[in-house]
Amino acid sequence: MQLKFPQFLVALLIVGALMLGGCSTEQNASRATSPTATATSKATETSSKTTTETTSVSEISSESIPGMKDLPRLEGKATVVMTVKGSPITIEVDGTNAPYTAGNFVDLVQKKVYDGLVFHRVVREPQPFVVQGGDPQGKDPQFPENRLGTGGYIDPKTGTERRIPLEIKPKGDNEAIVYGKVITKQPLLQHKQGALAMARSQMPDSASSQFYFALADLGFLDGQYAVFGNVTQGFDVVSKIQQGDRIDSAKVTQGAENLKTGQ
């Protein structure tokens, strides 16, 4: 499903919702005061940067991003079945083209982090946009709804929030994965209907546990957010998710052996 102009402009104004759903607790404290203004401002700022900035397509060493060498990594593909209201959603997770982002997701699935979490943001009007969840704070039914979307996975080993670098592989032969940068070149993994991607705050390397499903083709997000999988069965289940619905469970059914834990 393609978004058409001028509906594209409307969607651009709500793209900031993905940033509001990012995982930096410190940054979100100030964002929560004026979400509409923040979303509009950041969507405009990000769009301008993406269309005017020239980004060199080169691989950044994992050593240049603190803690990256310790992150889980998926070497190949895996299948995750997520159940919502008793109905399964089958997801192919692509560790070949987004190894750290996919590895983080599969690792959190294995740790049962997503079980019981709420979908705190669902945007279908004026055009189908995203279904977003993955805030660990949502496991507590007493947690205030207006604060959901500000949390990330706290690693019990470090006591700090796990952060995942923005990870995008440009489309083309022998292109290296780009880390920590918004890119202008067309990515290999794109925001097609049913795509699975990571939400983040304004900082590129701020993704943690929050993810979203694309409810339509959202090409204007390509190069800004990391897509790392897609729904292969059960998109009809995704399309019916309502804000407040919870994940019954998420399980890795194939490819668990491809997950490599950090050093």
C-alpha cells in the first residue's frame, strides 16, 4: 500500500511518533511535555537532513561504537512467532543484512522480554502507519499509559539500558553495512507493508527494545530507521491490533542456533 501525496505530508508529520517512542529515558522526559510540536519539528528536521545531507557509505568498525562488540548478533536468519490475542504472527528476522538489530530482537525474544508487553502506539488515521510496542515498562498494568514509549531493555549484567546502533545496509553489490548514520542511499531492507523495524529517539544509536510493524509501504522512513525483518504470515493479525493489546508470547521457532551472544 503506497502513501500518496498529500497524504505523504500528513504521514511525515507523524513520523516523529517513532522518535517519541525511542528508548532514551533522559531525552524522553523533556519530549513528553509537547508531543505534537516535538513530532512535527523532528519529522521536518529529519526529512531535511535525509534529503540534503551527503553521507559516505562506509562500514564503521564495531570498536568505534562503545559496547557494540558485546551485543548479541544474528548470523543468518531466524523465525519468530509472536502471538497476540491468541493469533500467531510469523516474522522472518534478517540477521544477514542487519545482524546486531536482528540479534538484539531474537535475544530479547529468547529472554521472554516481549511476553506480556503492550502495544502502546497504533496509528491508522489518516493513513495506515505503524503498530508499535516493546517498552518493558508496559508489562506492569499499573504503569501510566501516557509514559509508555519511554523505556528500553535494562541489561541485568550492567544495570544500564542496552542500546543498538542504527544499522542499515545500502542496496547494491558489495555495499558495507552503515552504522550510526542516517543514509540517503536506498536500503536493502525497506519499509514495505509488514516490515519490522526499530523505534528510536532522535539520536541514531538509541534503539533498545521498542519495535514497530509497518502497516503500509513507508518509503520515506527508509534510511532513517533500521528494518530487520518482515511478517511472512499473519499480517491480518497485525492489521487488527489495537492500542492496549498485549503480546501473549514470542518464540523463536527456527534459527536460534544463529544467535551469537556478545563477548
